[in-house]
Amino acid sequence: MGKIKRHQFIKLSLFSSAAVYVNSCGLGNNKAENTPGATKDTILKDSIAQNPSTKTNAPTFKLYKKGDEGYDTLRNGFNKRINKYPAVIALCKSQEEVAQAVTYGIENKLPISIRSGGHSFEGFSCNDDGLVIDLSTMNQVSWENENTVIIEPGCILSQLYDIILPKNKIIPAGSCGNVGIGGLTLGGGYGLFSRKFGLTCDSLQSITMVDGKGNIINSKDDPELLWACKGGGNGNFGVITSLKFSLNTAPDFLQSHRFKIAHIDAQKARQVLKQWFSVTANLPPSCFSAFVLNGASLYILLTNIEKQNSETQKIVAQLSSLVDKTIAGKPIPLAKAVQVFYGEKKPLYFKNASAGLYKNFEEISNFIEDVLKKVTSTGDMIYQVNTVGGEINNPVFANASSYSHRGQNYLSELQTYWRQESQTDKMVTAFEEVQQIFYANGIKQQYRNYPDVNFKNWQNAYYGENYPRLQKVKSKYDPGNVFRYDQSIVPFIQ
Ligand SMILES: Cc1cc2nc3c(=O)[nH]c(=O)nc-3n(C[C@H](O)[C@H](O)[C@H](O)COP(=O)(O)OP(=O)(O)OC[C@H]3O[C@@H](n4cnc5c(N)ncnc54)[C@H](O)[C@@H]3O)c2cc1C
């Protein structure tokens, strides 16, 4: 099998943003399913776990070294392009075990990576020759009261929605059912409901964490830590062991409309993109839209979580006028509608990355046709622009979080998928050529949850002027820089 077939790509692109991964979501808590005959339970039972000697008595976490059964299953993430070989993996079941594992890492001078759902685009939750703390079995959700839940970081989105949607409650999250709540929230977290309710991290009330000295911390004692974890918390300050969220009342249904042009050239795609920006400039907060150029096929998605009214009818008519085919959707009860976007559970070879956050079309108008030319001519690439804005830009949320892109209305991404390892170099090279166009034209702001190891000045791209403030938090909780990876926040030199 060569590249992913056209019809599969078309299916991938029918949906929104992350939901473009509709066929590609996977792993998370189901990692063990990818090894024939092995489940997480059998790994635990069969593996030769070695309990390290730590400062704390009676360590109970399971440790996997190279060669142990289960090591490869735990090592692999969702992106098959990334292959890293940690010295050891600690599979932890509780905060106490996490504290033991961190102490073990410090004593053995191992850099520590943290994994919840394993969906990092660049494999930042794994490392070579260090310690990986795996939280996939820490996935419980408990109710504090009817409007508040405490979630362990290894809980995946579909599991969370299965618990809270039947109670008519929602946290605005992404679309892929297998993304871990840990990584999603700590980098921001956006999706179909964010224009109405804010980012995932905006519903976060407090966290507990094991810091870089092995101490257990609660952010209620330090609001600055909570601020930092809302956008800057991925693998930086410590291992987040629980996240307390306030819940929103869930909408009753979701309605999705799709608009298509089966074959489009770059010039026409630019025209449609410009008009799409104009139509979506005043989108009601209940709506989300995505412009998805998948090779030479164009899709536009529009979702709505409120009753269609004259305003939304007008938007549907305007989008319809831009394309050849409109597929109007009916309102579907929410618990069912979100499942359409969950995706499959198989890891893939892919390269995805943020392609910039923009206020309006003017920021890309001079050069975007060059991007569209590459995308339409290679046929293997997806350029997608998603609406953000709305409640995401609420100043109260902005002040309370380190997520630094609040003024922006659009978030774009580049994606490419392939079948065989041998195709990797070719696919990545083509991808990077398109990225160069964005770099050369001054697109600088990037979403931390869509990272790329090649982003120049990533500190500024992800965190803007908040970076030094985040470094201060890092210096407080992880002065020894035990939690580190290619793009981790660096503490001030002591
Ligand atoms: C198929 C797919 C669909 C996606 N859809 C969306 C979407 O709709 N919306 C959106 O906003 N994003 C989306 N993303 C991006 C996603 O939010 C990030 O990849 C996110 O970081 C994944 O979290 P994870 O826990 O699954 O991944 P992991 O790989 O486990 O972790 C990702 C990062 O967070 C850190 N981290 C994880 N858990 C903890 C913890 N407990 N304490 C401290 N640090 C931790 C890791 O060290 C790593 O740096 C998608 C990604 C994929 C691959």
C-alpha cells in the first residue's frame, strides 16, 4: 500500500480541525490494542516489573526497560513517524506512584518525559535514554458536585464525554476521542464548542502536580502555577496528576453542514478562501467553521449548537454560493454527534503542524496562493483554517491563562499522512517546503498543541511575551530541569 487512498483522505477531510483526523485518531488509553494479543492488563501481569529503590518506601509503580514485554507497546505513540527509546518507562496508577517515579528519575539523573494520551505531534511525551512517566491508567473521572469534575490526565476525550454528556454537561475540548485530557488542556485545547465556551484550559479550576523535586503541589496554593498550566503546562513544570474542571451546560444538539468543490485550482481556492474569511468574520459564537483544502478538493464545514435562525441561514446560503455541492445536516443529539468526529484508533505516519494564527485574510493574502499551489499540486497535503475567536478571546480568560493567542480569530494547520516508513523523507521534505513559505512571509504565532521541532524561536511562537513569566514558574517548580524535551521551557540559571 502506498499513500492513503483518495477516498480515505476525502473522508478525513469532511470534518473539522482536529476532526480532520477522523480516520486517524487513536491510541490513547488503547495503546495495548495495537499489539496483537496484548492488552494493558496482560502487560501488567506478564511484564517483569522492577521496583526501584527510591526515597519513598514500598514503591509500587511498574517499570519497563528495553527488552521487557510491554516496553514497545508503551513506548509507541500515535505518530508512527516518531521512534524513541527511553531507558525506562514508569507506568503509574496514583499520585504517590508518580512522586516515587519522579524521585527515581532524579536519583538516576534521567530526563523525564510525561505521557497522558500519547498524541503529541512530535512525540514530546517520549524520549531517548530517559524516563517516561506514563499516566494512561490514571484515567478516572470523579464528580465533586453537579458542576465540577476532577479528571485524571490519562482520561481520553471519548471517555470523558461518555460520563458528562448524559448529565447534560460539557467541557469544550477537541474533537478526537482518543486525545488525552492531560496534554490537550495543558496546551490550551480548542474544538467545536470553544467559540461558545472558551478553550479547554479556560474551564480548569485547579490542578495537582508532582514537581521537579518530587513534591506534591496544589495550584490552589499558587494561582501563578494555574495560570502557567493553562497553555504552557505541557511537560514543563511537573507531572499534572489531576485536573479540576467546572462544567458548562451542554447544548442539546449539533448540526453540521458541509460544502464541497471536488476539484479546484490554486487561484480559485484563494478566491474561495478570501470569501470564507469574509463570511466567517462575524460568525455567531454557537458556530464553528473550517476551510479544508485536501489536495485539489475543497471542503468547508459549518457546525452550530443552537437553533438555526435567519443569521445562520444567511451564512449557510453564503457558503453554499461559494461551492459546487452543499450537504445540509440535521440537528443531531450531542452525545451522538460528537462521535462522528472521534476517529479510528490506529496510529499513523503523519506530519502535522500549526501553520499560524491569523486575525484576518490580509495577513496571508500576499503569499497564500503559493501555499495553495503546492497543496493542490502535491495532492498529499491538507491546509486547513479553523475559526477560533468568540469566547476564546474573552479578556477574563486571557488574564487567567498563559495561552498567548487570544486576539486571533483563525488557527491554521498543515497535515500530511502516509502508509510506509520508506515514504517519510519525501513526505516530510514536501511538507517543509510549504512551511518555508509561511516562515518567509512572517507567520510567527503557533499553537503549542500543534508543535513542530523546526519552529524557529518557538518560545515566542508558542508563548509570546509570556515566556519569561513561564520561565519563572519553571525555575520555582523544576529548577533542575528534570522535565525536558526539545521545546521545553528552560529555567532561569540559578
Ligand atoms: C489525532 C489528533 C487530534 C487532535 N485534535 C485536537 C483538537 O481537536 N483540538 C486541540 O486543541 N488539539 C488537538 N490535537 C492536539 C492535541 O491537543 C495535543 O497533541 C495534545 O498535547 C495531546 O495530548 P495527549 O495527552 O494525548 O498527548 P501526550 O503525547 O501524552 O502529551 C502531549 C504533551 O503534553 C505533555 N503532558 C501530557 N500529559 C501531561 C501531564 N499529566 N502533566 C504534564 N505534562 C503532560 C507531554 O509531556 C507532551 O509534551 C490533536 C492531536 C491529534 C494527534
